Amino acid sequence: MQKMQKQFGGRPRWDQRGQSQQKPRDSSVEVRSDWDVKEEMDFPRLAKMRYLDVSEPVDVECCGHMEYYDKSYDRVSTRSECPLKSIKRIFHTVTTTDDPVIRKLAKSEGNVFATDAILATLMCCTRSMYSWDIVVQRVGSKLFFDKRDNSDFDLLTVSETANEPPQDEGSSINSPRNLALEATFINHNFSQQCLKMNGEKHKFPNGNPFTEDELQGAEVASIGYRYRKWKLGEDIELIVRCEHDAVLTGANGEVSFINIKTLNEWDSRSCNGVEWRQKLDSQRGAVLATELKNNSYKLAKWTCCALLAGSEYMKLGYVSRYHVKDSARHVVLGVQQFKPAEFASQINLNMENAWGILRCIVDTCLTLPEGKFLILKDPNKQVIRIYSLPDGTFSSDEEEEEDDDDGFEEEDEEALRKGDLMLLCDR
């Protein structure tokens, strides 16, 4: 018996904790028989990657406008909580090849193109547990990294890296997908609520590139787009669309760019959580430590995006449900500020490793022939695979057939409307 326990790491988990083992997770997309595996990269190997030959970024173009952060939110506490409001603003989440600025830039400079969210997904991938996928298109000597149409790529996972992540199913408010929808609503609403809305704006030289004529009457979320270029060695010129959420004025009137993100409490009894209303003011470090454990991948991606954009600060809001069984009403319990580089050190995010992972993936993709490929995180193993895709895969006609399985379904769109959040996934 002792020999068996040593071989298999002790008794099974359901003997130790009286609980069954976790259910197998679903893939973010169904792998088809006509997809060929071109490369497989396991996380232990990627975790050892390092790359140092990264130039300082150069701003190529800056677009959009940002509102100013309302510093009164820094004084919010559990004793002076404030309700989370529904802010009806449009959030554009345009993928790389649909971005008119990147299309223009690709004609004259750069050979690798992506958005900050796509890059962060790859650069921090060794922390991921759930399945995700990214489309890669090789056109001549250029690489374009895209999110797949009608995917859940822009939804924020909740407690993904917890020892016992949420496993409710179906219509439960605590199913992984409903928690992700809730977290996305919260993040978007708080990022706008904590601003001096309808006041003075900090404007970049160019307007928002995604504001269409028919949407002129709608209000667009505060956001600044910074298109930046990095040189990775002599052969890679990387162009990335990065984002700032707002600006912050300092004591001497200087302007700092910031990113605003939100952590949300859904049930303090789950995932070894601590009750925020009791601990957030007096033991914020303990609350954050639990979040770093349960949401390691999400926090690393946020930090990576802030570093790529060159934001001076990150604001982390703490938002909890008004009642544990009510996923529609929330309260803000506090806000914390960090410098991205210092926070990266605190959460053990090594950017040399992040750049090493990216360089490895880019080099691999550049050895592939022209065509379309898919990078897919295995749902149950710590590995990513690169598949070659037949012509026509993920075309618009095919996507319509697959909507029932993989995309935003009608009830999801209804959930977006009920949440009073206008989330437009432009493609």
C-alpha cells in the first residue's frame, strides 16, 4: 500500500477530501479529424524560456480619448461601500485583422501583428487551466494573431486557477460561463463608473478607429489605443494594439495613463476564499493573496497588458455581490493601486519568460507554410498545440452552423442586454 501511495502521490483526492475528482473540461473549440498537429509545446518547457533581445517600444499611432479617474473611489471601503451602476457604453473588441489601423500599418512596416489581449494570452499561457484558442494567419512573410469569431475569448474567467474551480452546470449562476459573463459585466461597468464621466477628456491625436457612422449617437467607453512597435532581435518587428482605460492626474497636475480592472467576490465559501466585507479593510493582503492564487492567469494577463501599453498605474477594484445568491446586483468595497512592474514582481510574472514564450511561438509559426493555423490550449493538459486548418475553416457560413456549440448564443445576447451592458464584439 505504501509503495502504491508513493507511486500515485498518496490516496486519491476523493479519499482525502471526501469529494469526487474534477470533471474533465471542454475544449474551447471542437478539434476536427482533418486538422493536423504541426507542433506541441508543453508548459514545463515553455516555463524555462527566456528572451532578452527586446527593444524599447516605439509608439506608431495613438487613437481615442480617455476620461479622468475619480479619486473619490480610492476612499471607498467596506464601511462606505457604493452600488455598482449599469453604464450603457459601447466596448469595441475588434480582432487584429479587422483593425483598420493595423491593416494600414501592415502595408509598410511590421511582420507580426496582434492585440495586447491576444499577446498576453500567449505570454502568460503557462498559468492557464481552461481551454482557449487563437487563430494564426501566415500571409507571405507576415503573421497575424487573431481571436476566433463568436468565441468566448473576451470573457473573464473566474477562479480558474483555484484548487477547486467552480463546476456548477447549466443555468446555475455559479457555472463557469455565467460567472465569466458576470465578471465581464462588472469589469466593464466599474471601469466606467469610477471615471469623471461626461467631463474633460484626454484626447490622443487620432479619433477612435472603430466608431462607425451608424453608432455616432451611442456613447463609446473611455479608452485610448496605443499602437506600439517592438523589435525582437534583427528579424521580428512586432506591432501591437495596446489599451489604456483612463488617465490620472498627479499632485502637480501631471497626467498618468492607467488600466482599471476588477476582482469580484461571488461566494466567499468557495475556492478557500475569505469574506471581503470582514477582511478587506483590515487584511487586504490576505484577500489579494487568495485572489492571486485563484485567478493567477487573469491577473497575469492584466499586468502584462498594462506593461505592454506602458501604463503608469493599475487600479484594482474589489466588487462583491449584494447577496450571495444574486448575480445581478453588486457593490464596490474598495480600490487598490499598483505600479505594473512592481505588481508583476509581486505575482512572479517574469517578462523575460513571457517574451521567451512569445518568441518561441512566433519562430514556430514562421516555419509553417502560408495558410491558417490554430493555437489551442488542451482543456485537461498543460500543453498547447498548433493545428493546420483546411481552407474555409471558421468561415462565416461555417460559424453560423456552429453557433449552438461554441459562440454567443441568443440567451447570452439576452444576458448582455439584461446586464445593461452594451458589449459589441466587432469583427
